[in-house]
Amino acid sequence: MRISKIIVLLLTTMSLSAPSAKLRVVTTLPDFASLAEDIGGGRVQAQALILGTQNPHFVDPKPSFILAVNQADLLVCIGMQLEAGWLPVLLTQSRNHRVQVGSPGYLDASIFITPKEVPNQADRSMGDVHASGNPHYYTSPTEMFKVARGIYSKLVELDPEGRSQYTSSWTRFRDHYKSKLEQWHQKVAGLRGKPVVVYHTSWIYFLDWAGLRRLGALEPKPGIPPSAAHITRLIAATRSQGVYQVWREIYHPDRLSALFAKKVDARLIALPSMVGAAPDIQTVVDKFDRMIELVSETGRNPS
């Protein structure tokens, strides 16, 4: 039996099964699933499709993902075309009218944030540039707070009977998060103006929040792998500018990153951009605690 027929059979069987008492939330970004669990508590069952160790641009739409989306009451995505290569296929094959674009159960989290790096025009010659702006807003503590508030509102909308529980959980989350924001701001206060070089242009939201500045990127264009020639030019352009750190996400290769960091005498940092990037990063607060701990480290790149 072909895989497509198996999927149809499974979807039919699952649709006839007893409905879950919990609101079923499927998210692309693991951070969104963590937020849904924090705010939803026992009324929510959340599942993320992307692993925290995975490049969100490139995800294989597995049959298990189709089944998960088929059963979802709410789908939360990053938006801004980041998942354009794989999410539409899942939505179509899921046959779930509740979570299609425009339906109450479809939530594009980017509607809550303030986009950065929105191009006047975008074409493939510019690399992986998104027409709606840079989609990596989940690296900013303040933008993720906006998303958390949006998820809270959507949970109340879809499950009004749980309003009091959602509101109680949201209030507790909000107060704790605002306290953490104050701590994080204090920890990065001394970093303002420090220059960093990034692997991929994922960090503009965090850089702006922390007050650091980006000198350049190891990728010559977004999504285009670094070349030896580009790295050589970047070393020449930045070596005299006192590069503070070099940042890469954990799923990017480190050979050329390490070479560049050594040549400019800077510390190479593998930053966790998503929940689940390390076993002990289980929540959004965990993620930003670790990010801010790492960027606050001083000292040169280990030899």
C-alpha cells in the first residue's frame, strides 16, 4: 500500500476516534509549544514539529507531522515565509479545516511582532531574503513576550471555558517574564556597541535588543554557505575592529567559523536559538538565560 493511502486511512481512523479533552496545539517552532504549555497548563496538549537542534528552513514533512496537524485545534507558525518550503504541504495533506490559513485555528505568530530588515524588493539573487522581513524574531526576548501574549489570547478565543485558568497562568508567566527581562537587560548593559560577526543573519532582533552591532556575516548572502574567499575578505575587513564574539547557531558547521574566530582573535559562541537546542533548555526563559550567559562571557577564543 502506498504511503499516501496509508496516511488517508490513518486520518480517517483518527477522525473517528474519541476527541481529546485537551486543546491540541501543534507548533512549528518549539518555543511556541513551550509557551502554549506554560500558559495552557493542563488544558493544552502541545507538540512542536521542529527540533531545537534543526534548521527551521529545511524540515522534512514526515507522515507523523501530517497526522499531528490533522488532529490539531490550533497551529502556530513562525510565518514570514520561513516555513514556506514545507508547511503548506502539511496543511494541504492534513485535511484539517480548523487550522487552514484564515481559519480560527491558524495562528501566524509574526502578526504580533515588529519586523526588521524588510527589503524594498526580494529576489533569489539576494540569497534567502524574505519579502516580509527577517523571520528570526524568536531570538528577541521582547518579541517573544508579544508572541506569548498573542498565544494566550488565542487559547482563550478557542477555549473560552478555560479563560480563568489561562488568565491565571498568563498572569503568573507575565510577572515572571517581566522580572527576567529586567535581569537580562542588566546583564547585557555593558555590551552596548560591541561588534560581533554572525554565521547567518538570524540575530538582528537579539542584537538590537542587547545593543550590540553586527559587523558582518560568514555567509556571503543569507543561506549561501561560506566560502574561503569570502572569509578571507571578511577577516581583512574586521580584524582591526576588535570583534567581540563570533556567533553561529548549533546546526551550522563550525570549521570556517572557528577559523575566522581564530584569525580575528574573538570567541566563537554556539548560541541556542530555539528551545531544545540543548537538553536543559526546556523553556523560552531557559533559552534566553543561556543566550545571555554566553554573550556576556568575556575573553578570547580558546586556542
